[in-house]
Amino acid sequence: MIARREALVFVHRGDEALVLLRVPDDSYWHVVAGAVEEGESPRAAAMRELREETGLTAEVHALERRYRWTARGGEVEGECYAVQAPAGWEPELNEEHSTYRWCSFAEAAELVRWPEVGECLRVLESRVRQRPRRRFTVKRPRTRGEFFLRFPAEGPAREVADVLRADRYEVAVEQEPSHWLVTARGDVRVDSFDVAEVAMSALAESRGGRYAGCRRGS
């Protein structure tokens, strides 16, 4: 029986992950985490805990990882999220922690108490390392284009939306009956649509989705 539900937030920047040292007598290294309150969604809980424990207010992205482990008081079910910290940002700890550390994903995975949390850090590292190879930026815009990408779940759709926003696309994420639709609008050179479509297709496939075509001059 589940004693409580938790939301975990994995904060990272570049090749580093953030770990926090808990204050209690049996202090241990952990990531941002806290109980999901009654009537609260796991995502909302994750954003609240991030703000309370580090001072960072930011959108979090589902990792689609869920673990169970036995802690004090019974079995805990944790739902995992990730957020990329802004350059130069440092956490402002609350009373629940005594210190923090930025370290490699591998070191963080060894420091944290529960193996399941360490495994999630390794999963996040693999995704972070893939992102630079998937980025695509359109230069010298010429013609308006609208690109459509479909995903089976919300988490990958929102991750891809963040990549596209960083590439200066206007992005919308919508839930449809059988999938999540990401629509990216931007200005593309007439002779670059083929290149853009290849990049969009690779980006969608990297997150388990598929590219569904484009509309020119919209």
C-alpha cells in the first residue's frame, strides 16, 4: 500500500546535476522532492517543491519515470520531473537542507540514497547529451511555415516544444484524442524547407514521436 506520493525534480545545467543534503539526523543526499498534497497534481507539486527548496520558479518537464521505494513511514511512489537551471543560478536552500552540490550525473547517482533515483539521473544524462545533436536553427527567414509533430504522451511533446522555442519557433502543444500535437510556426527560407523537415523528423523520433508534415505560407 502506498503511504504517500512524492514529486521529484532533477535540476541540471550542462553536464552537472544538483543534489541537496537533508537536515535530519540521518541526513542524506537527495534531489528536490516532496509530498503531493491532497487535490494537487504531481506536476504542480514538483513546481511548488522546486520553488520552496531552491527558490527557482520554472516550468518542469515530465521524465515519464515513476518509482517505488520503502522509506520511513511506508512505501513511497515518486513521479519524476526535470528542469534546466539558468546560467549562473545558485539555489537558496530552505530549512530542510544544510548544503548542496553541483556534480556530474554519475557522481550524483552514486551520492543519492535510493538506487531508483540514481537510475533516473542516468536516464536524464542520456537525454541531455542527445539534445545538442538535435538542435536546428533557421537563419535568414523568408517564408512562413507551420510544422506538425505528434507524440503518444505529454512529456516528450513538451520537451520537444522547449527545443523548438529555443530555436525561435512559436509553439503550441495540444492534446488530441489519440496523441499530443506540437505545432511549430516560424519563418523559413524557401530553399530550406527540406532541411527543416529532416530536422523536425529527427527531433520527433528522438522523443518517440513522429513528424506529421508542414504547411507553407500559413
